[in-house]
Amino acid sequence: MKKGIYLLTVYLLAGCSGLPGEDLLKYKQEKLLPVVEKLSIQPNIPHKLPFKPDKIETYIDSFGGRNKNFIEIIFLDDAQKVVFRANTLQNAID
């Protein structure tokens, strides 16, 4: 019985063998470096996305009396959009 459960588990795991992040693609981050250097924070910008962006939009703002402590990066292609936001409190991806 234990051998049957073991074989079933191995069979199921083999069917779900895709690794997390396997479908993510790298993009050219060189465009973001001059923008990030202006910030008073060091955000952990994602290195990979679910698509290769055709356009990258960036917005910098200041909150709570601190200078340039918020960034919003919008990665776009024809059909998809990923928004990354970072400030002194937390990094987030929409």
C-alpha cells in the first residue's frame, strides 16, 4: 500500500514538474537605471516578467516629507500590463 501511494505521489509530481518562474522572461533594465539612481530608496525591481515589455513608463514622487521615495513602473505590451510600485514601506507588483 505504501509503495502504491509513493508511486502515485511520484506520478503526480512528475506531471506538475514546471518550476515557478519558468515562463518568465528577462527584459532590458538599462532604461531603468537612470531613473532608479534619482531615488532616495533602493527598490527591488523585478528582473523577469511574464512578457517582454514594448514600453516602460516610470513615475517618481515624494511622500511623507521625504524626497523621491516612491516609484511606479508600468511594463506594457500590446495585450498585457504589469505595474510595480515601491516606497519606503513595501514593494508591490499588481
